Amino acid sequence: MIVILIVFMIVGFFVSSRLKSKFKKYSQVGLKSGLSGREIAELMLRDNGIYDVKVMSVEGQLTDHYNPGNKTVNLSPEVYGGRSAAAAAVASHECGHAVQHATAYSFLEFRSAMVPIQNLSAKVLNFLMIGMFLFGSMVYSMGLDTIFLVVVIAQGVITLFALVTLPVEFDASKRALAWIDERGIVTKEEHVMAKDALHWAAMTYVVAAISAITQLLYFVMMFMGANRD
């Protein structure tokens, strides 16, 4: 299991580094349209008939996200004020989530409903892992089969959440790329850059999903082994 985690840590680090590299590269390419990330986001929202979502600037790098709870598109400073292919890609992608929310996109609704369950599952899994390390005998008194069953259920929820996230992210990028083309926000060359940036962003979710599936299979095998014993 440790080897598997190390492998995915290395792959995750590579994908993350690649994403940062692409974002940095495309952030230096100015848009011919001259629009900032904020202006692009507000325009996309208006074009989709969305007037109750606010575009805000948040601290950090690559911290961009859509919050369905308070209906805000949160953009990092480089995206909010940026006038680049990267800023256009990220701003429109996050607005893609706002469009999903407004149109009751099924996968987004399911993912949002799963958030509290996923958070609880992550806490339970962390508690058991730390508990087995610090208080082995006390935790093991529960019975290995019971422990592994809880672990499998918790990891199963986390894995389902990671899988449901994939169509949500890919669909948001699809909506974003289609809109920036139709609206003439980007040129053909800028479109290629925006698509590449979103591709590497999506790969972070793909790696997370594969990692979650691998861990789930490992825990299932441990559970089956405990039952055989």
C-alpha cells in the first residue's frame, strides 16, 4: 500500500507541476480581445441568463472555484485581473459550474449532496488510520473484519465522490470552451492554449479518481482476507 501511495504521489506531483507550468506559460499570452478574467466571467454569466451569481477575487494561486452555497465564482488574483489565455480558460470553466448549477445538472447536484457524507467518510477514515497507528490494541479490539468493513464503506464513498467529480469537471470545461469560441473571446491559437490548460487541470481529478479506486480495491482485499482468517 505504501508503494502504491508513493507512486500516486509522484504522478500527482508531476500532473500538478505540469498544470502550474502550463498556467504560467499561458498566463503570459495576452488575449487579443483584451478582456480580464472577471469581465469574461461576468459576460458568460449574463449570456446564460444568470444574474444572482457574484464574481469575486480570492487569495492564492489556482484557488479558483465555484461555490454553489453562496453562488459565487471565486477567482485567484492572476485569473480575476488577468487578460490571458489561461485566465480566460479558468474563468469560463468556473462559470461552467455556475451554469451547471442554474440548469440543475444532475452530476453536480449529486456531487453537492454527497459533500457532507464525503467529509464524514474522510474523517472516519483518518480517525481509524490514526487510531490503528497510535492505539492499535484498543482499535483492534473492535475486530479486524469490522474495522475493514468500515474502512471499505468510507473509502467507497470517497471513491464515488471522486468518480462523480469527473463528469462535473469535464462538462464545465466543455461548456467553457464552446462559449469562449462562440463569443469570440479567444482566437484559434488562444483556444488551443485554453483547452490545453483545462486538460491538465482535469488530469488532477483523473489521478485522484484512479488513486481512490486503487485504495478501495486494496481495502476490499484486506477485508476479504480478514474474513477468511
